[in-house]
Amino acid sequence: MAWGAKKDTASAEVKSIDLSLKQAEDMKSDMICQLGELFYDANKDNENIDEIYKEKVDTIKKLEYNCKVWNNRKLKTQGLRMCENCGNTLPYDSSFCNKCGYKLKAVSEELVII
């Protein structure tokens, strides 16, 4: 086999290995993310969570709240709001949800400092 052919074969093998490595690393990252989501969902209301996790869980809760506020602001610019009970989209000035009958509360517009 000529030197150039060996080099091409080695190069193709390296590319194949790189692709497999990237796929394995991506799968690992996805699994860590899924594990983190499972842990967060299981512990977000746990007041006795270990201190090493508490700050991150609290920060995620604040981010979730801020996302809700930003979504409320976006809907308000469209003259809409969302029912906190069922997620139905309603006119902003609604007092009750026309889908589930829930009495709507004032829409929160204050962001939490993170």
C-alpha cells in the first residue's frame, strides 16, 4: 500500500473516531442535563436540601419565576394573559378563566434579582 493511501485510511479512521467521540460526549452531556432536571424536579420544594445544591436550586427557581414574568409581559403587550391554573390564554382584563373558571389573580410583573 502506498504512503498516501495509508494516510487517507488513517485520516478516515480518525474522522470516524472523532465522530464517535463527539456522539458519546453529546450523549453524556444530554444525560447529565436530564439527571439535573430530574434532581431539580425532585428537590425544588425540599427545604432540607444539602447546602451544595441549595444555591443552584434557588437560582433556578428565580430564573423560572423571571421567565414567567417575561412571558406575562409579552402576553400583556398583545392584550393577553395566561390562566395560572390551566394555561389558557385570555384577554388581559379577564377576571375569570373561560376554560376552567379559575378566579384570576393580578399578573406579576416584578422580576427577582438573581
